[in-house]
Amino acid sequence: MYKKIDNLSKSRILLSNDDGIHSPGLAIMEQIARSISDDVWVVAPNSEQSGTGHSITLRRPIHIYQKDEKKYSIEGTPTDCVLIAIQHIMKGNPPDLILSGINSGANLGEDVHYSGTVAAAVEGTLQGIPSIAFSLIGKKEYKWQVPKFYSKKIIEDIYTSDWKKNILFNINFPDIEVNDIKGIKFASQGRHKIGDNLIPRKNPRGQTYIWIGATRVGDLEDLSTDVSICDNGYISITPLNIDQTHYETLKKLSVNFKQ
């Protein structure tokens, strides 16, 4: 289990995201974090980094801009932000908890492999810090009152749970009004593919370019998944494991392919 402090109100909380330092979701996440603790730090990308996944910047320098006493923007990815926050900005006094988001849009199913929001929580977990990713499903308008109403209790309940190392939590809020939320459910990772809809176009010189469309095909047959649970009006909470080894296959291969 993680070594956690007894009183979350005394915790040091780090916030990051992939929508950038000026995003509305980050501002709301900061409000939520400050309702829990006075020691809140923000280290977020200088510009939007959606879809960057768990990428890290290796081939150029990364500039850091201090916005306030405990607020920084980074010319890099969400992974860069969390790594630099823990190993440089907050070095010697790391956070007790990392909150990533709130992302403008879903991070359901396979989205977790592309998501910079989830990647920030993954990096925090790799650094040994309990981490949670938050996303709000929305279309034209985002119903921010939903995470505002539910997030504090979710954070407190998860933090005080039997939270084992190498596990992070991915939370998605459905696209409905706060009074229409049916409840909170723990969910498995579903199927929710992005990017299959490729849109070819021609530039003025006749060269072909591609837009990767945002069309998603969700599998709603399994009612236990994050995709189905959010579609049915519930907040989904999915525990994700850093270790992606499929142990059943590993065991079979170890038996069948002995040297």
C-alpha cells in the first residue's frame, strides 16, 4: 500500500492536466483541491497537449514559467510536467496526492492509452505518488457542476481506501445535469475506439493531408464497463494497473516454451 498521511487536509496536492494551464477544467480542479487542502501546487503544460499519451520530451530543452508562488507552466507534455514537478520544482518535499484534469472530454476505454490526462496520473504513479485522473464527458457545453459537486468526496474516499501501489484511478463524469446523476459505480475498462474515421483533404497545392476524426464507436453490451456506466448516467471509477503483463498468457508460455 501507499504510505499516506492521516489527515488529507494537511496534504500537499499537485495538479496537472493535458488541456493546458489556462483550461477551465484545471481551474475547477484547483477549486476542488483547495477545498481539501491549503497546500496546492499546479504544474501544467503551457499549451494543449491532448492525445500526447505518456510521451516525454527528450530532444529539446524544456522551459519552465513560474506563474505564481506554487503555479508553473511547462513547455512540454503532461508527463514532463509531473516529472519536473516531483524531481525539480518540489524536490525534497514531494506531493502526497496528484490530481490530473479535469479533462474537457471523455477518457473511456482505449482512450487511456492516448490521453495526456491519464498519462499525468500514470507518471505520478510511477514516481510513487497516489494519482487520480478526472474527465468530464461533454459536447457543446460542459456541465462543470457535476465534478464540482462529486469530486471532493470521491477523492477523500479513494485516498482513505486500501490503495495499493502501482494502481491509479481513472474517473469519468457523464454528460448530464448534476441532479440527473444516478450514482457512482466502479467499472472495468471498456471499448471506445477513437481515430478510425480518417478524413482526407487537399491543400491548395494539391497535396493530400489527413484529419483524424473524433468519431468513437462504443461497445455498450457489457454493462460493467466505464463506457456503458457513463452512458447510463453514472460516474465511473476505474482502477488501472501500471503492470500490463498478462499473467495467464505468461504462465502458459512459460510452460509450453521451456528451453
